[in-house]
Amino acid sequence: MPKPNATTSNNAILTVDELAAFLRVNRKSVYQAIHTGKMPGARRLGRTWRISLAAVLKWLARGERFEVEAERVECPQI
């Protein structure tokens, strides 16, 4: 499936990789948003996720943010 653009139908269903490319974020960020329930329009089909482009566009239009928490790495004491 081609990457979403201005001519793509809002009825498109995207994979995690396609959505990550569209949003210009890491695919791990998309998975984290899905697993925390903050990514609208996400549905699991078997072992894969599909996301509604229309739901994502509405989410973006509302201006909601999703902050990805950085993993804390403990540094050894010297």
C-alpha cells in the first residue's frame, strides 16, 4: 500500500509501519500509543495491528498529544 498523502482516501487502513512513516515517528512509539490505549482506530487482526487513517486524522485535528516516556537506564556509580 502506498504511503498516505493528500490524495489518499480517509477510509484507508494502515499498518504500524505505514502509520509511523506518516507521523514521522519510530514504530515503537506507535506500538506504545496502541498498547496504552492512546491511538484511536487501532484494531488487532490476528497478530498484526491495523489503524484507521480517518481516526488518526481526527485525533491529530483535536490536537491531542502523546508523549513517549524514555526508558530509564541506570548508570553505574563510579
